[in-house]
Amino acid sequence: MRIEDNIAIFSINIVGSDCHQSFIGTFKVKTYLSPLEIIKADKLYRELLGKDFVLAAVNAKDYSFALSQLQYRIVDAPPFWLNKEVGGGHVDKNVILDVLEKAIEAQNLYIQQQKEESERIEKTLTEGIKKGIIEKEEDVKKE
């Protein structure tokens, strides 16, 4: 898996647990969702389950969650993923869950990389201030 800006790129090569078909391809996914995308994914999740979503079976909830998340995370997908309704809604459950797992892994990797970069910058700035290379700004007083 590699990350370019906030897009993760990964490939899968998996056999479907139900149809025993091979699913091979490369995905590009967002490493995080915006607040609006989170809301839209939640709305799609509830729509997929229907009006009595509380009564839905656990596995239906799991697949609805996975598909709704992936609907907003996936930027580019292999042809087997695409359909008229919800991308991936017609492929085997283990494929759906594998793609979601990799998308979440990408999010965690991105967060870790951002954290490390932030810590590196903070360390560089702190060292620069200590050495007098960088002048420290005065603390802002709250009134």
C-alpha cells in the first residue's frame, strides 16, 4: 500500500467465498472522510437497511456499513466493483470486507504518517528556537 497526498493505493487478489471467482484489481481510496461524507455515508447506511433498520440482521448491518463507507472512500476501483446501485454490492462478502479493512488500514497509516510528520516539524522548530535560529513568538494572552 502506498499513500499519495491523502489517497491510498492498494491491490487485492482474493477469491470470493461464495462464487469462488477471483477478484483482482487496484483501488484508490480516500484516507479520511470529510464531515459531510461521513453524514452521507451514514444516510446511505440507513437507506440500505430500510425503514425498519433496527430489525435488520447483524450481517446486513455489517455489509450496509461496509458498502456505505466504501461508496464515499473509493476514488477509483477495478471494473468488477462497479454497478448501477452501490459499488461492490454484488461481489462476495469477504471481498467487500477485505476492501474495507484495507481502506481503514490506509486511514490508520495516513494518521500515523501525519502524526510523525507533525512531531518531526515540532522537534525541528523546538531545536531552532533553542539554538536561536528561530525566534519564538510571544504567547497570546486570552482576555
